[in-house]
Amino acid sequence: MSNYIVVSAITGGCSVVFISQAIKTAKDRRDSNRIYQFLCRSLKDGQYRFRSSEAISAVTNLGVSRVAELCSKHGDIERKEQHRHMWRVGGSANHRFKLKKGRQLF
């Protein structure tokens, strides 16, 4: 009888950890996408090439530290070398905006 209790406790504990990690991953993906879309709109509109963590935070309603954390992990978002909290769409995503003058894909 006690073996079943131990097995059930371990299974339940693993399930809780798995479900909470899945929820965190989904929230991170959702928030990263909000940041990325905002940076793409800023670049597309020709307003700004780099945006500060504070500006991104104000628009996306995310904390400044969360914005910095998610931007640093995102594959298509780059940090400005001289400034710790300045971000832009970088890499291959940035080239889509420069394909042809006057013709944008977004």
C-alpha cells in the first residue's frame, strides 16, 4: 500500500513541475511575440531603429526586467552594444525590411 502512495506522490509532483513549466514557456512565447511585433512595427514605420526597455515596457505592459530578459533570449532581437537596455529587430528579420525600397513585407 505504501508503494502506491510513493509512486502517486512522485507522479503527481512530476506532473505539477511539467505543467508549470509548460505554462511558463507559453507565457514567455506570448510576451516575446508581443515585444517582437512592437519592434517590427517601430522599424516598419521608420520611427526608431532601437527601442529602450522602458519604451517597450510602456507599450507592452511588461516589466522592464522582463522585457530585458525576454529580449536577451529572443533569436531575432539584438542588443545595442554600447547600451545595455536598447533593442532592435536584428539578423535575418531586419533584412526583410530592406529588400526593396518602398516595398515592405510586413
